[in-house]
Amino acid sequence: MSKSVRSKTAIQIQDRLIDELIGICRGVIADGVVDEKEAIFIGQWISNHREIADRWPVNILYARLTEMLRDGVLSGDEQVELLATLREITGDSALFQEHNRSTSLPLDHPGPEVQFAGKSFCLTGKFVFGSTLDCEEIVAELGGLLCEQPEADTDYLVIGEICSPEWEHTTFGRSIELAVELKEKGSAIAIISEEQWVDSLSSQ
């Protein structure tokens, strides 16, 4: 088996594991509560699947769980925080349920000022604003450049507000994951929401 085939197979296995974890998280938050036993179970599950512990969004969840359980107790405030984190990761946050909106977890906070002239944009997901072509035309009209996937010199990744329930490992999810990895390597790429992108249009 070639190295590239092994690498592709490993990624596919990791994707299935992340899907499984997200399914577990959805099951845990179904009753609107996360107790200490459930938190410990999720943490142990990740520990038993270390090959995905550094993949987004597992790395964020694992870091928060480790910190919360450091003293061996999941306080009431930590339960509330963990529930919110799980809802963000699964896309089930009450803030986004109305339109099945994409998770806000990887967005830049605070969001940067969005400029268009000479700046490069990668658009991912489905947009309330209109079709992908409509959005691309707006960027081009304002002097922006377009790229199919995030690269080290991309200025903005714009995440559409509408996503499918299984967005995590579609091209949509891959673009988010890639942008997060680029930021960790020092890229200045900004990850912004469609809402912020649309708001910036009025100032152009």
C-alpha cells in the first residue's frame, strides 16, 4: 500500500471517529444536561482515540474537559459551559437552531474589519445572502479575489450561515479545519461569519 493511500485511509478512519464522537455528544446533550459521569465518559473516549485528539474540534473539547475535570469535580457552572461547548461543536446551539446555522466555534473574536479591494476570499457553506455565484460576484465587484480553498495567503474564510446536519466532514468542514490549521501555523487568515461579511458590504 502506497504512503498516499495509507494517509488517505487514516484520514477516513479519523473522520469516522470524529463523526462517532459528535454523535455521542448529540446523545449526551439530548436531555439538555451534561453531568459529571457523561463528561468523564467523553474525556475517556477521546483518550482512547488519541489519533483524533489534536484534530479540530476535538482538540478544543478535550482541552476544556481536561481543565474542567482537573480537580475531579464538574461544578454547576462547568456543566453549563460544557453543555454550551457541546452544542457549538454539534451545531445544536439554541442561538443557531432557527435556520440550522453553522457553528460559531472557530470564528475570530473579535471579528476583524473586512476589506475587499485586493483581498482574497474563500467562501464555504451555504449562504442566506444568495447562491455561491451571487456571493462571488459581490466579492469580485468590490475588487476582491476568490480562492477555492484556504491557503496561507488567503485573507478571509467566510462561513455561510446555513449548513447541512452533517457538515463536519464535507468540503465545508474541511475548509474550516484547514483554515484553523493555517492559523495555528502563523497564517493571518481571518475566519468570519456570513453575518459579519454581509454587514461589511454596507460600508463599501
